[in-house]
Amino acid sequence: MSELKASPTDILQSAVGPARETQPRPTIQLGKKIRELRRSKGWTLEDVASATGLAASTLSKIENDRMSPTFDVVQKLAHGFSIDITDLFSSSATTPPQARRSIVRQGQGRLLDAQVYSHQLLAAELKRKQILPFLTTVKARSIDEFKEWGSHDGEEFMYVLEGSVRFYTEHYEPAELEAGDGVYIDSAMRHACISTSKKDAKVLWINTG
């Protein structure tokens, strides 16, 4: 009798317990949040551009929900406004700085959708986290779909849950990763990831804040 091998997704699901009925996942209204932050400081789009290093035209598209920013852009926005990156994802006013806990239920999280990736932000209500966990659907099928590769502060780890991916970094040859494989990199090194499976690949992505 052949041995059945559990998939990485099955292992994660067994750890969190059986599936539960979930509420629809909230989508981040990032454009509205950025506009409110800008106006609270009395800044113009040019002021925000100077603080973040992003083009004013890009900021205008984000504010009017005509562009879905990448994680790199979100990080630049947080740094430019001198706020914690999770402040862009949560309306929670305060979070105790110690003895914190956040239960992440299956199918819940805040959505940040972009052309090449769709991120589900986990434990988004916690402020000042040392790590930023995402469940990411990798939608890109070609490296040509990226206008630019990601590059930001910190380090990150990506673990493939479903499907297969090709992970690109500027100093290494592309790595072919299957379900159960992972990669750890310095985030300042330019990088990008595409799905090489028939369906969109799903990965767990963890960035340091």
C-alpha cells in the first residue's frame, strides 16, 4: 500500500484546524488612506513625491485607485509619511506594545492586489511588527510583466505552498521552486517571482519590517 504524502497546504491547514465559515476579506482602500495622510499633513502630491521618492503621477494614480502599488511602493509610502507600514493596512487606533497575539483564520486577511501578485496581508491589525507575513498568489507568467523588479529594506523568506515558481534575483541565476521549497534573500537585492504552473502559484511570503 503506497504512502500518501501530505502537501504543504495540508500541513498548514492541519495546524490551524478545520476550515471555518469566514467573513469576506476586507480590501485595503489604500488610495483613500494615502489621500487622508497627505491632507492631514497639508502636503501636495509634489511634497509626497519628495518624501517618498515616487513620481507625483504615480501617487495620483494610487490615490485615485488607478494603480495597485507593489510592496516596495507601499514601503516607500510608509517611510515617507514616517509611519509604521501596518498603519496603511489597518484602521485600528492602538495596539499594546507587548503580550500581543493575532489569530489568523483560514481565508481571512486584508487584500492588496497588484498586476503580478495578489497579497493577503496576515495579522494586519498589529502595529510595529518585526515581520510582515503575506499569503501571495503569484499571477505573473513572464518576467516581462514586471516594469521593475522589487527592492526594499530588510530580508525576506518565501515558501511555495501550491504550484511552482521561478524566482529571479539580480546576482544569481533564476531558481526553480516547487511546493515545499523556499528561498531566503536580502531584500535590497532586486528580485521578482513568476508562476510556472498551469494555475497561479500560492506562496507564503515573510518580510522584515
